[in-house]
Amino acid sequence: MTEDKDNVINLKEELFKYLAHWRWFILSVFVTLILAFLYLKFTPKSYSVATKILIKDEKSNDLANQLSAFSEMSMLGNSKNNIENEVEILKSRTLIYNTLDSLNLNIQYLDISDVIEKDLYKKSPIQVLWNNDHITKTVSIELTDIDGSAFNVSVNDTKVGKASFGKNISSEFGAFVVNKTGALNELTQVRINIYPKLQHAETYRNILSVAPASKTSSVIDVSIIDKTPEKAADFLNTLVYNYNLGGIKDKRFISESTSDFISDRLTLIATELGDVESQVEGYKNTNNLSDIETEVKLYLDNLSSFEKSVLENETKINIVNSLITHISRAKQDDLVPGGLLTEDTGSESIIQEINQLILEKQKMSVSATPENTNYIRLEDQIRSLKSNLLASLRRNLSSLQIVKTDYKRQENEMQSKLSQVPRQEREFRIIDRQQKVKEALYLFLLQKREETNITLAATDLNAKVIDKAIPTDKPVAPKTMIILLAALVLGAIIPFIIIYIKNLLDTKIKTRFDITDNSDIPFLGDVPTSDSSGELMEIGSRSSAAEAIRIVRTNLDFILSEKAEEECKVIFLTSTISGEGKTFVSANLAATFALSGKKVLLIGFDLRNPKLYEYVKVNPLGVSNYISSTNKTLNDYIVPVEGYESFDVLSSGSIPPNPTEILMNKKIKEVFDTLKSQYDYIIVDTAPVSLVTDTLLISKYADATIYVVRANKIDKDMLRIPNELYKDKKLNKLSLVLNDSDVTKGYGYGYGYGYGAHVEKKPFWKILLGKK
């Protein structure tokens, strides 16, 4: 049965184990809430500031549509921006570094005059001129005792001394000057933090959040959490501005490089065209020719289509030759002109990819070394693509040469048909053809230069700002409700854990449930701690201890219900060890029976350590003396208890050297037989059972045995002693009583104790502190 009880958890019992310590829960929650309020008051607030930008698709903007008449212009611009690439650019260390540097955010001014530090961003009346950009750790300058012109200076907790505004100040980290830019008002202490620029940029890079608004849109959300919302807003707006500025520079750089290449080619072609025109003029003058075109018009009509194809072929060959020459002679980082190969889309695609990689390499060279793996990878890609481009151009040139050879063959055939044309005209046609080839190439380059200049002038921003970053007054950290809730939970958990550990480590018997859950022995009741433990209860006592003794007496009547009313009942009281209060329970139980009108005798049978004298006035001579003498009767040792009717006491007498032999004496039976005829109840205070066998020697004379267990005195494991006695039936009608329990703790303790008695109303602070 006990094992079944061990497997059952009494939730109500477990709950009241903690409710008994409600004062500690209230105090703990109160303290944690106070600490939470102090934390919220003195912890700087953090604010989230955000901006929203739209990454433009250059192919779909209005300006590009208006310029669509220029068929090749789209090749000069970038293709649709990759959103993920733009996110990485916005989070690049170089862009963040330039933004912080332009705003001078590596220097922070803090007002430390009050308990809570205040950031003096844009409000500082003091400015520091710091020239050492090579510091590797944060330098903290503290200005104290600031007056009109002087102040005390310390750098990284090292005192420098007295200094003045506008004067040079030396330190181990470098020299600096402190200038006054406004009225100091009540400002007396200032801390100036100077952060290493690269490390500061890395810090901002870690707290900067850049993410697409959705998977299908070109909108990017850029946000940052900072203790100064004005500073955060300025940083984000400047970051977006610098991002757009960098995009414009990249586009203009490509357009300017293409424009320079075309201008150089125009200069060369113009010179060649002038030479050819001079040859035409000289040939006509030499041969007295005026209007050859009219004379041979009939012959040339059939050749118009063929001539057009020849001219286009020659133009393409010249352009390809020029690009091959330029790429072969150009440096590794020189951009390749684009948009010149109108029909070779494969080569144009390679040119655009080369230019993008060159720009990316130039950006990376700002912060990366030539040994950087990404830098080396870009160089290899550029080198490989240029090689592929040259191969593609040469294949294209070879194809054009084949076409040219075919045209040459067709031209020879046509020449044979024109054999009737005078020699002068045939010679003039050769010169004229050269003139037209140069003229066509010149016009083509002029058109491309105009397109490039228009693109250069019409460069648009990469990103459009949808929502500008603005300061906010709603902090995101610390979160007030979460911290207060955490404090509330923590305040409840701390005492819970302490009580749980304490209960886990404490194996003492404390409550009636510690007995009933670990034993099948009948439980008579628990006796609360008595305010007057050295006195017997009076007839009018309404204390909780008195009521508890009465309940024990009532429950004991049920145990002895088999005995007739007129028969004497012998009740033994014992315990596991000395000091558990069996004598206190014995004396007060006897007094309770006496107050109910019964004739009661209290006998002290603890011959080794008698304590009845602590509660009642006794005869020094008693049981041991009666057993040893032959000429006295029991009544000679029995004395009445003062203040009670029908309440007598028989002490244990003198402490004998052989108590075991005395208890085994045949006169013991005579003692009980004689006294049973004189009293209604005989209450016997016996010795503890775990120390000696005295109680077991006389247990056969008991009608019932009360086993007293004192709270907080013995371990729960010690209940195995009464359990074994109960199982082996060595003590008659064994029952348990818990002594010295705390009625203010636990569930059900002391229910009904003191009912009808006057209860003093206590102030709340006494109740909270548990004061009487």
C-alpha cells in the first residue's frame, strides 16, 4: 500500500509546499521588478530606423524608351540589376567606410554629467580635431571640470592634466585639439570616443540589415538599430546617396572610355578620308575628268547592290581589325569599347561581361590585396574572357575575309564585263571605292559618338528612394513588457528553485503527509508548536496545540472502541529517539482526559531519562523504587497534579543501574493490574524504541501505543522503525502523532485548531514578514 502511495503525486500537497512560503515569492517578485525598473530606467534605448529603395530596371525606364531609335544604345548600358548583387554592394565595407567617413561618425560625443549618458550628436558644443587615422583600438577622451576655457583631460583612464580650448594636447595615441563650438550651458563632463575607422565600419556592417522586400519585387529594405535615431537616419540616407553616386560613376566611366576610343578612331579615319579625297581630286585634274558618274551610270546601276555589300564588308573588317589591335595593345584593366559589333551579339555579350568584371576588380582593389583569392579569380576571369573575345573576333574576321575573297572573285567577273570602260574610269572607281569605305566608317563612328555622349548625359540613379530614413521616438530595445514579464517570471522561479532544492535535500519529516505517504500506520493527528510547551493545557485553553490534543484524544477513542466504557484503557507513548516530545504529548493527553471528567494516571516508565518533572510536580520516588522495595504500596508514590481533579502522576522514580531487569520484574504486571482497578485511563511515558528495548519489554500491557514523531527532528527513513514494529505487531494498536508541526505552512495543518478563539489582527507588514 505504501508503494502505491509513492507512485501517486498529490498536486494539492505539492502546491501548498510552495504556497506556505508565499512571503518569499512576493519579496522575490518585488525585488526583481524593482531591478527590472532600474534596468529600464538606466539602460540606453535602441531605435530601429529604416529606408526603402527601388532598384531600377534600366531597360524599362522612360529615357531608354525615348532613345530606342538608336539601335545599339542599349548595349552601352547595364542589363537588369541583380537584386542580390545590389544587396551585397549596399553591405560592402568600402561603401560603409566612405559613408561613416563623410559623416565623421568615428568620433562620438557623450554627455556623462548625469547618471545616464546622452549622445550629443549634432548638439555637441565641443569639437575634437583628431589627425591619427591609424589607431587600432578605441581611444576614450574624458573632459571633466569644464569651465569657460579650461578642463581636465584623461585619455583611456590615464590622466593627462589641465588643458585649454584650442591648444594642442599630447597623448600616447597622438596629439589632438579640443575646440569650443557653442555654449557649454551646464555641460561639465564629456566623453569623446574615437573609433578605428576600419573596425567601426565592420561594426556598422554587422548591424546593418539589407534585404529584399519580397522575392518578386525590386524593392530593398535597409535598416539599422542604433541608440541615436538621428545618427542612424543620417547614416542610411547618406549610404543610399553614396550608393547611387557610385553607380553613376561606374556608368560614366564605361561611357567615357568608349567615347575616348571612338574619338581616337575618328581622328585617324578623318585623316585617311582626307587623303583619299585628295587622290580623287588629283586624279580628275590629271585626266581631265569632270563627271565620270554620269558617263558610266548605266554600267553602275547593275553594280549598286554588289557595291553596297562590298562596302559593308570592308567596314566590318576595319572595325574588327581595330578592336583586335586595341585589345592586344590595351592594359589588363583597360575597358573594351562596346556597341560596335552590330551583328556579332556573342562578342558584344563577352565585352559587356569583361567590362563588368574590370569594374568589380577596381572596386575590390581598394580593400583587397593582389594575393586575395577573389582578386586573383577576377583577374583569371578577365584574362580568360579577353582570350575568348580575341578568338571570337578572329573567327569573325576570318569569316569576313572569306566573304571578301568571294566578293573579289565576283568583282573580277564584273571587271571583265566592264573591259569596255576606259582605263581612267576603272582607275577612278578604285579610288572612289576607297573614299566611300572611309566615308561610311567615319559616319558610323560619328553616330556612335553621339549615342555615347547622350548616354553619358542621361545617366540615371541606380536606386529610387521610396521611403526616406527618418528618426523615430519608439524604441525597439529594451522591450519593456518582455523585461517586466521576465522579471515577474524570474522572481517567481528563484524562490521556487530554492524551495525545491531545499525540499530535495531536506529529508526531515515536516508534515503529516511525510508520514501518511510513507507509512500505513494509523495517524491520530499533528500537534502544532505550542507557545507554552512547558505547561499543561488548561480547561479553557483554545490554542491550536490544545485543540490538536483534543483531536488526538477523540481519534484515540476510535482506536480503543473495542474496550468497554467502564474498562481502564492503558495507553503507551514512545518515539524513535529522545527529544521528540513524547513526554509533552503524554502529559497534555493525560490532562485532556482528566479535563473531560475521567480519572487519569500519568506514569513515567522512562527509567533512563525521565522528564515528567518538567511538566508536573512529581514524587522523586516512583516505579523503580516500588519495584525495589517490599514495604510500600503504589499509592505511597502516586501524587495528585495541582489544579486538576482526578489527575494523578506516578514518576519513574530514581534512575536504577539495571532498568532492563526492573522492567522484566514480575511486579510490573502487579503494577498495571492494581492501577487498572483505580483509573479510567493510564497514560504511560516510555523510553524511545530505537535506543533501548525497555518499551518492548512492557508493550504487552498496553491497550494502544502512540508513536510520537517530531517535525524537523528525524529523517523520513527513520519511519522504517515504527513500520517494522507495526508490521511485526510488536506494539499493540500502534498509531502515529506528529509533534511540533508548523500550522502556518502547508495544506490542512491545524484545521479547526483554535476555533472560537480570539484572533489578533496583524498589520500587513507583520503578515508579510511573518512576525507575531
